Amino acid sequence: MTTTPVARRVTKALGLTAVAAIALTVVLLSPLVLEGISGSRGVDWNRLSQVGAAYGFTSAIVSALALAGVALSLIVQNRQARADQIQAIRSYYLELVRLELDDLALFQPVWGATDIVDPDDQKRHMYADLMMNYAWMGFEIGTISESLLRDMVAGMFSGRAGREYWSRAHPSWTARSSASRVGRRFVSVVGEEHARAVAIGPPPRAPRPSGRPPAPAPRVPRRWQAPAGALIGLGTGLALGSFLRRRR
């Protein structure tokens, strides 16, 4: 015989009601049961209640500490879940950038027109963005200190590509990092190092790689090589002339 879902729900509700009634009965009869077990008749329950109330303050403190521990655990779990979500989004973003780097001509038009015309400059801009995101993630979780961050971006801004990247990407970084104190500090530190590098002066112009092997340097003859060559040639000529005269 099969039971319907309605019958199962009714049976479950009745079972829960019976369990609750039994628990309430046990709680109400517990003083009488304890009195019968201990054999102490005529106990002054008012005095016992006063003794129990004396420990009420301690019980409240313990309960408050337990509640605070539960709240702290929930906060930590919430932050960890959010950090995992942010990490997943950033990992996905990095994969998209790597895919674009593999075939820049194919995927670059998806982002719209850009003022970076040279394909090599486009790749440098994207690589600089990856490096900046790496610095941001390390600074956010604490593995990159502020002094290390300053050293990293100072080296990055010593060249033309790094300076041009921050000049273009600075508004975007400011907008997306303004929601947190750590993000605002990150943008402030990077901006300070960029301004310091620009104040020093223009970066040295690096030579463009042409893809051709470097031309060998011309060899400078040593001073003794010319006289020695002349003597060897003279000796060879005399020996050859003597050999020809003997053949005659």
C-alpha cells in the first residue's frame, strides 16, 4: 500500500508535534524527577532559583562570546567566498587576455578602435596590463608590500611602454578601485611613482628589434700581421723560383 505525498506530510507533522510535546513534558517534569532521584524533600526552590540567578551574568557573557564567535566565523566565510569569486573572475580575464595575445589581429577589433596603431605597442600595452593586475592582486592579499609595489612600478615606469600604459589606463584603474580603501591606496602609490618617473625626464629611447642578426664587427689587423705576410710571400716566391730553375 503506497502513501500519498499529503499523507506523508501529515505523518511527518504529527511526528514532529509528538517529539515537541515529549520534550516539553520532560522539561516541565525535570524538577520533580530530580527531587525524586536525590531524595531531598521540601527543597526551597526559591533559594535554588536565587542561586541560579547569581550565575546568570556569567551565563550571559558566555552566550555573548559564543554568539560573537559565530558571527565572526560567518564574516570570515563571507569574505573568503567573495575572494574566491573575485579570483575566479580575474583568472577568466587573464585567460581572455592570453587568448588575445596569441592572435592579436583577430581579436583586437572586438574591443573597438584603439589609438595604439603599432601591433608591437598593442602587445606591450596588454602585457603591462597583466603585470599591473598581478601587482594589484598581490597588494590586495598582502603578498606584495607597499615598498615592493613601489619598486616594481618604478622599474616599469623607467621605460616608455610602462609610462604610456599608465597614462591610458589610469582613469580605468581609478574607477574600478575607488570602492575599497586598499584599491584607492594602490592607485595612489602607482600614481605617485608614475609622477616621480615623469618628473625625472623622458626615458631613454630603446632600439627597435629588427629581426636581423647583428653585423659582425670589422676585424682590425694587428701591426705585425702586414710585415709577416710580406716576408712569408717573399720566401714562398724565392723557393718557387729556385724550384723552377732546377727543373730547367
